[in-house]
Amino acid sequence: MRFFVTGEQQRKALINALVLMFLGYIVLLWLSNGLMYFHRMDLTPESVVAYYLGSEEQFTQPRSYEGMLEVSHFHLFSMGMLVLTLTHLMLMTEFPVRLKIWISGFTYLSAIGDEAGGWLVRFVHPNFAYFKIAAFLLLEFSLATLLIVVIVSLIRARMRLLSNDTE
């Protein structure tokens, strides 16, 4: 991360390339997150309710407390690390501070909301399915925005580096 702060990204093509490869990996994670969601449910409240509360038509059981706790335990850590890493990378870009604050805030809130949404549907009220869908969409949008902002910044730095080398 130091290379962003000191401006070394202008001179260090290798670390720039490594961070870009990491971000490519995270793009695959982002895609798989969306695919997993749509494998289980869609953007209708009925599908979210059926997933968490079970469905007689589909012969599925409600999600168990223990199963949801295991998923949440892993997701809270991994999403926290992912969001921390991406927002940290984004903070070191040239984009306006106000944009950085909004993207960071939306990303953290949507990640927490996405995780909480299933719990709210399962144990509070089925109408929280709307909240779950909104949180998922906001999370996917926020992560995509973070990825784009950081990738664009790194590509710009790479282009500047290449143009400086040819001069």
C-alpha cells in the first residue's frame, strides 16, 4: 500500500501489475458472488423468502440458525478483509475525497446489510426480503465501483509510466 502514498506506482511497474492481477482475481470473486446469489434466488421477494424460510413447492427446509451462523462467521471476516483492502487501495487514488467517502460508506453498509438481510428475513419478517435484495444490489454495485475506480487509477499510472519511459 505504501507505493500509492509515496507515488512509487509511477515508477514501480511490477507492483502495479501485481495489484492489477489481484484486482482481476477480485473481479472473478465479484462475478462468483453474483452467480451464487442467482443460483439460490432471484430479484423477487418471493424467491428470497423461499430460500430463507423454505418452500413446500420446492421441498426445501428453512435455513437453520447454525447454518446461517457458519456462513455469517466466514462472510463477516472475508467481506471485511475484502472491503478493507479495496477501500484502502481506493483511498490512495487520485479520485476526489468526497467520492472516496461515499463509495467506502456504501460498500461497508451494503456488505453489513447483505449479511443482515438473510437473518432479518429468516428470524424477523419476510418483508425484509426487499431489504436483502437492495443490500445485495448495492453491495455488487459498490464492489464494482471500487474495482473500476482502482483499476482505472492503476491503468492511468501504468500509462504515465510507459509514456515517461519512452520520453
